Amino acid sequence: MYNVAQVIEEKCVAKKGCRLCIMYCPEANCLDLNVEKMVAEVNINRCKGCELCKVVCDAAKHHAIEMVAVSADGKLMDKAGEAAALGQAYQG
């Protein structure tokens, strides 16, 4: 089990110009703008769970990203597992 970022659409202010999570995500094509809904969207197959998007979103006081646990079969679970320290997912 590991954690991935999930955007809370009701709190996302991408339609007002915020793209902080997309800009700061170190993983290419992990966070993108859904132009139909005008919210950030996470590709859970690419997310490493580093939480950098959550850190910048919370710092901007939007709180639109939460970390959600993913089971071994790749399905999102109802609640988050134990969070890794920032950057821990990138350690060898």
C-alpha cells in the first residue's frame, strides 16, 4: 500500500489561475489541468506520493489535495495509509 495525491475538485481554484501543484510536481505528466472541469487532475499511475503538490497547495491555503492510499491492485482506498516523509518515495 502506498499513498497518491487526489484533488478535491470543489476546493481546487485552477479556474482562477492557480497551477501551483502542476508547476511544482517533480514527476512529468503526473498532474495536469482538466480543461473541461478547470481543475487539477492526478494520474495515479505516475504519482510517487511525494506530497509536494499537497505542501504547495496547503501553503497557498487552498487545501485542495489529499493523500489517499492505493492498494496493491492499484485501487484507491477509502482512507489514507501512513504517510511517507516528504521525498521519501524518491529514496533508493
